[in-house]
Amino acid sequence: MSSLQIEFPVTPERLEQAEEILFGLGCSAVSLISDTDEPVLEPAPGETPLWDQITLRAWFPLSANFEVLRQQLAINFPDLRVDIAFVGEAQWQNVLGNDAIERLFADRLKLLPKSKRGEPIADLVPLYLEPGLAFGSGTHPTTAMCLEWIASQVACDDDPPILLDFGCGSGILAVAAALLGAQVVAVDYDAQAVMATTENAEYNGVADRCRVLSLEEWQQENKNLDNHFDIVVANILAQPLINLADDFQRSCKAGGSIVLSGILSDQADKVISAYTQTRLVVLAQDEEWVLLHGNKPG
């Protein structure tokens, strides 16, 4: 399909208003781009981090009324400069797959864009994912380290492990674990992340092995989940990992694994010290990011 693409700068405070106007006028998709290459990781509960300087890119069908769009943007965003470009069908496919990657983890799990579905993939477990509304496309070192650990450790057998993915984002870790045989509970505070994880689990055929909960649902259910999970995975940020240390250790079974990422190397000791019941160690490092792992004592 061919589309018209518009692009303009917006502040985080005005983003919701801009999106509401765009979608109200028939926008088919929106992408946010950092003007300063600032990283945004999976957010802590109750937070919605955004870049300080954002370019908003939106796509409209050719039938869209751009005169009305210009008027609405001019009223709400005076002195705004809007760039407009035509996007042909071939270009649109490139836009959709722009951030999609192909990557092999532990010689077992192959991350692929959805456009590759149906192509032969011998002796590997395929995980199909496209970038979307939620964080986590497999490109960030923290996500990649978690995927490598999951692909090397989660096995499909007669007694599948029960895994918690807290801060599931796009669902990439939860879906990977379910594809490899785990029974998964995926949790996120963000409604978009809950939706994205649910859709990605359905697309990959593991909805029956991946329960997706909002933070409120998790808080209710967590009261009855002592010693419940064989594996607890959280790829969020250092401070929420510290805040949730007691919850994660309580819900992990004796002998179970706790896998934490989203941690800068100079934050590792502080996170490790918060997990008083589990001996965490730095298991992997990629650039300035580390993956912590430990087994809860029996």
C-alpha cells in the first residue's frame, strides 16, 4: 500500500495530544524517533520514559484530508514545520521492517521478522516479531543477553518450567520461553505492552502457554504465588529491580533461577546487595550492560 508520511518535532508533554489528533484524522501508524540517540529501555512500573527531543513520524492513506490535518496541527501547534513525503508500496514494506532483525540465540532460537514466516527453518525454533508499540525488539544488549540465557536454559520436557517475565514489553522474552517449552506468566503495567505481548503470543502459537497480566492483576495474584516460579526474569531497570527484590525472591522456588537485566555495570553491586536470599553474579556483559543470575537456595 502507498501512503503519505508526515514528520515533525514534538515534546514528551505534547505527544499524547499530537497522537490523538493524528489518529482522529485517520493516521494508520506512528513511530517515535530520538533526535539525540538517547536510549529508552523497558520502563519501571508506573513510569513512561520518553526522549527529551522526539520526532514524530506518522503515515496516512492517500485519501486522507491533509488540509484538515494542517489546520488542526496549526491550531494546536503554532509555528510547527511539518515535512510531508510520499511512501510507495515497496518503501512502506521497508518502513515496516525497518527495525526488524534476524538473530540466532544459543544455536537454537531464531528471531525473525514476521515477513519471514513460512520460509524453511530447519532444526531451529522460530520466534516471529516486529517492532511495535511496546519496548523490546531484540536489538538492545539487555534483551539479547536475556534471550541467549533463555534459549540455552529453557527446555521442553515432561515437567515444563514455570517462568515469570516481569516488565514483558513486547513479550519477546515471554514468547521465546513459551516456544521453548515453559509455562509463562508475563506482566507489565503498560496496557500497550499487555496488548503487544498477547498479540505476539497468539501470532507465535503459544497463547495457551503464556498468560499476560496487567500490573493490577499481578498485584492481586502475587499474594498467592509464594515459591511458585522455577525462573524469574526481569529486564527492566536497576531501581525497580531493587524495589522488587523481596517479591521476586518470595515468588521463586527453592533452587529456582533469578535472571535480571537492564542494569549498567556500575549498578550491578547495588542490585546484587538487594537480593539477600540469592547469591547473584554477573553472568554476561555486553557493552556497559550486564546480566545477573542466581539460584535461590534450597
